[in-house]
Amino acid sequence: MSPKVISRLALGAYLLIFFGYLLGPLVVMSLTAFNSSGFPSVSPWACFTFEWFDVLFKDQRILNGIKNSIIIGIGTVIVSIAIGLSAALVLTQVWPKLRTTYYTIIIAPILIPGVVLGISTIVFWDRVSRLLGPSTDALFHNGIFLTILGQSTFIASYAMLIFVARLARFDPGLTEAALDLGATHTQAFRKILLPFMRPAIASAAVLAFLASFENYNTTTFTFGNYPTLTIELAQKVRYGINPSISSLAFIIVVLTVFGALAFEAYRRNTGNKERAKEGKAAPKSGGILPGFLRGNPAAVVLVLLCFTVITAVGTAQSYSPEQCKMDVRAAKQLEIDLRIEALEEKRRLRELGKTHEGPDIFGTPEVESEDKAPSSSGAFGDVFKDLEQGD
Amino acid sequence: MGAGVTVNLENVWIKFGDFVAVREANVNIKGGDFFSFLGPSGCGKTTILRAVSGFLDPSEGRVLIGGKDMAGIGPNKRPTALIFQNLALFPLMKIWENITFSMEVAGASAGDRRKRADELLDMIALSGQGDKFPSELSGGQKQRVAIARALCAEPDVLLLDEPLSALDLKLRQHMRTELREIQQRVGISFIYITHDQGEALTMSDSVAVMRAGIIDQIAGGHEIYDHPATPFVASFVGENNVFRGKLQSVNGNEAVIRTNRSGDLLAQITPTAVGKMKAGDDAMMFVRPEALALGEASPDSKTTISANVLNEEFEGNSYSVFLEGDGGKQIKMSLPNLGQDRESSKGSSLALHYDASTAVVMPAGELASE
């Protein structure tokens, strides 16, 4: 083998391991959503089922958590964008010598642990409410209010970083030109700076929403009577979980892939159009694909994904794994019966040995091995053995 | 020409901390004039323009537009429109939206704006391009859009901050003529900032030459070229041979300067210095390369310089001849290309003659650094 081939193979293996490490857990988790087994697992594979999606959509606490997460997410987006944008604008205006200090102060919340932010948020607003009197209690102890403010403390800093990067490319001459042409400062801001910042505002909004949606350690102190999805999931894990969580994870994965594909498809489509406009690549005419899909693999995959999802949902309406489940149950029952029989057999033999009043040197080899193996292999003795087998 | 509006700077000082950007500027610009500020980069000319347009306030003194003191009036309230050095077209707006931005902020309807944009697009010869974006236009087209956008605001004074510096030579020359035509058509005052003396001299009614925050001379282009007021103006505007020395004798508006290396030379005293110079003063004499001609060697003549030819360069319409006078003095002479075959005079010794009325002498001072 030439060194080139070897390096190719090594690179391939590395990529395989890398993506396996990145995506493996997601794949396994997604698979567990379709296994009828009561605990999220892939093996032993019982039956292919959609029932956990049903369980998920009937779980009021999860649904309520999603609702709260979305409300808080939207609130956080609004507050963070407003604070982040104004902070970034101040940074461009502030006296140059102060700039570094100001910058450090503004991004400090990113470096502070979320737990600290959560605790300080409730403590601070509790003080504020005491200061202002009991009439403000309802607001300042409201979980949604506190969570939005708590999360915004650091998410606004992230948003500001995005805005600062975009603002660095803004030509202040444009604002001056607008002023010179008679615009007021408000008009210059609204008609010149804001449109320029629009892409940054969009990406900051997406980032802020995702950061808010997945936040746990700040929210856990501030949620009050409005548990978010992450809080609900954490509580569920404490009391034992079932694969409905996997089905939620699967939905989120699909939505993410969907969003990424849609964005990529859109990007390529506009890119193609622009290139066609400049005449660099003549728009391909003919072919069986409609214009949107031409030269746009992301769009093709997107359409395929849509079909798959629609088919899967359609199948789920009529598909019923009852027969398979009954088979599995029967098989399990059979296994349990066999094991009970074996145990009874063992007990009988032991009792027989006791009546002999002596070391059981004539015991059957199978029995001896079954008896000895657990005691020698596990530090916890037999405790987990039944559990493992009972599954 | 319509009735333009006067612009006056009265004793204007502009300071940034300890740094004085503009020192005691007194400028009177007549209505409808094409007025240029000419100077090397960093001399404070853009600062003056920003003070006129309202982006900064003078530390001292007053800016008057149409006789009205502009103190405390913001750029959006002044009857000026500025064409920026980088043009500052709004990249996210179409050309017609760019041009009519001043109408949009004033609340004009889209129909009116579209109509006005089409008129202005016709004027700048860009009909039918209104729906493009600035990035789709060439440099010269953007230039014209910037002019149309400024004119759409119907200013009394148009301010131009080196608007042609980004264009290539041919386009720049074309735009010079075009700007001058536009100015004469609309009849408003233009204040033009440039470091290119060619632009200043061809377009302007008046030129102010600036050096490190100081206005050295305000005059018409001809006056600036022929009778520079200071050594800086003489060396910055056009090319000049400089001879340093001390004044030997003064006779009315003529003087003889004893140069350091080239003997005694006769020249006119520049008008601003007449009566202020006396024998023994440090002085500088300037002779343009094109004012030198080949002459007869005569040691007694005070308008003849002897020199050896070092090198010759062909420049199309002329030859530049580089000579070395006594003591290594560098002299440049320009000879018109009249079409006949010319033998290179490299290495030969020549006598250079000039007319005393084309040479100026003035008190010694700072030269423009090349």
C-alpha cells in the first residue's frame, strides 16, 4: 500500500470515529424512541413502535414545560436583543480609553457560573420587591419574569458579541450621510443602521432562543411555578424515565436537521440565482426537477425528509405492533416460567442436600456453576442478577 | 448662474485636545463659486469641510452660511449636502432609493420620489438603472449617483470631499468637466476638497492652499500658479526649481538674490511680499521648469544659470531634462515636444535662460515635502 492510500484510510477512520463520537449518542437515543421496551434501550430489541410519541403527547407536564420554555425563550430573545444591541452601540460610542473596561464588564456574565446568576437573580429581585412593597410581589416572584431576566443577564452578552462583530463592519459615514441628507438621528438609526444589523439580529435571536431553551442551571433557581422543559426532564429522570423522552429528543433532532437543511437550501438557492444573474453559470433549463431543486442537493434532501416524515406519521396512524408485543410478552412469560422452574429445581436440590447432611460433592455441575458464578463475579453478590434477568 | 449662497469662515480654530487641526481660518466664498481647498493629506481641509457641514463645531470662530451663524445647527438642518470621499452610498437601498433618501426622510410619497429619481438619473446619464443596487455599478456610475443624491436634497452649498480620488485618470478628467458643468447648471456654491492641484486649478474659481492647518493663500488658480504667496504654495502647486540664498538688493518689485550655489539671480518679488523684504533677508527664488529656455552663456547675466545635463525623460507632450548646476544644484527643465527628432543632450553643458518676470522671490520658509 502506498503512503497516500494509508493516509486516506487513516483520515477516513478518523472521520468515522469523530462523527461516531458526535452523532452516535443521538442515533442510539433516536432508536430507543421506537423500541417498545419500557426502559430506553436498543438491545434487546422488542418491537418497533410509535407508542412513545403518544405517551409524550399525552404527558401534560412535558407539554406544559414546552409551553413555558417557548414563552420564556421569546421573552429572553426580546430582552437580550434589546440589551445586547444597545450595549454594542454604546461600545462604539464610548470614550476609547474606557472601551476595554466597559467591554470586560459587559461580557463578565458569560464567565460567571449560571448557578450564581440564578441565585443572585432571585435574591436581587426579592430585595427589590421588599423595597417596593408587597404589591409588587406577584411580579417579582413570578417564575417567568425571573427566568427571563436571569437568563437574559448572560444571553444578552452573547448577543452583544454578535452585534459588536457586525458593527465593526459598519461604515459610520453612512449614518453621517443620512444625517447630512436631512434625516433625524432616529430616522438614520431606523433606515440605515437597523437594516444593516438585521442579519446579526436574526442570528442573535436564534442563538438567544436556543440558549434559553436548553438552559438548566440558572432556570432551576428562578422557575417558580413555571417549570421549563429542561426542568421537567430533569425531574422526570429523578423518578425514572421511559422512552417518551427519547421520542422528544428525536423530534428535536428532526426539527434541527429540518431547519439546517431549509437554511442551506435557501442559501444555495439565492446563491444560484445570483450567479445566474451575473451570468457566471447559465441557469440549467430542462431536466425533470423544478427550478428550486436544480443544483441544490440540500433542497432535494429536504423534500425527501418531508416525504419521510409525512409517510411515517401516516403509517403511525394505522400501524399497530400489538401482535408483536403479545409475542414478546408470551416469550417473556415463557422465559420467566423456565427460570422459576430452574429456581425451584435448585431449591429442591438444596433441600435434598441438607437432608443428606454433608458437603454436596455430588451436585450436578450445572447447578454448581449457576450457584458459584454470581458470588464470585460481583461485588454486590446476587442483588442485580435478578434485575438483569427480569428485564 | 443662479444666485448661490455665501459661506464665510470667521477666524475659525478647530482643536482636538492639544492638536490644532485648523488655525485661524478666514475664508469668504461668494455665492455660486466653485471654491477649492487644496493641500496635502492631513492638512486640515477635511476638518474645515466637516465644520461647514456641521459634523463638528469650531473651537473658536464662526461659520456663516448665507450670512447666518450655524453654531448649534446640526448637519441635518444645514442647507449643505456633502459628497463623501468613499461616497457612502447606502448599500442596502436601490439606486433610486439612494438618490431620493432626502425626500424619503422628509416624508415624500414613493411616486414623487420615483419621478424625481428618474429626472436625476436622466441628468447623470444613468436612465433605467434605478432598480440596481450600488454594488452593481462601476466607480464612475457610483460617483454620479452620489452627486445626484446630494443634489436631490436641493442644497444651497454642495461640499465635495475628494470625490474623484478613487477613479482612474481618464474617468477623473472626464468627471472634472462634468462636475464643472453641473455646477454651472445648478448655480449653487461648490466647496471642493482635493490634494490634486490639477483638479483644483481646472475647476475652481478660487483656491485656498492649506498647510498643516494654516491657509497660506486664497486666490484664483492663475494667481496661485504664477504668484505663489509662500514657498509652500510655490513648491506644492506644480513643479518648481528652488534657489535659496540672501537678498542682495531690492528695487521696487524686483530683487536680486545671491543664491548659495548659482550666483546672483534676478526675480520679481511676490505681490504679497512687496515692500516687506530688504537686503540681507533669507529668501527663496522659484523658477518653473517650463520657464527655463536654452540661451547664450554670459557670466554677467543675472537671468542665466549654467548646468550640465544629467538625464532626460520623455513624457509625451514634453521632455523633462534633469541638470546639475554648480555645486551639485539639481535643476529641472521642461522642453515641449514639437515633433522633430531630437538628439539627446545628455552630458552636454548648457546655459539656461529665464525671463525675470517668470521667477518669483519671497521670504524663506517651509517647502512642501515630496
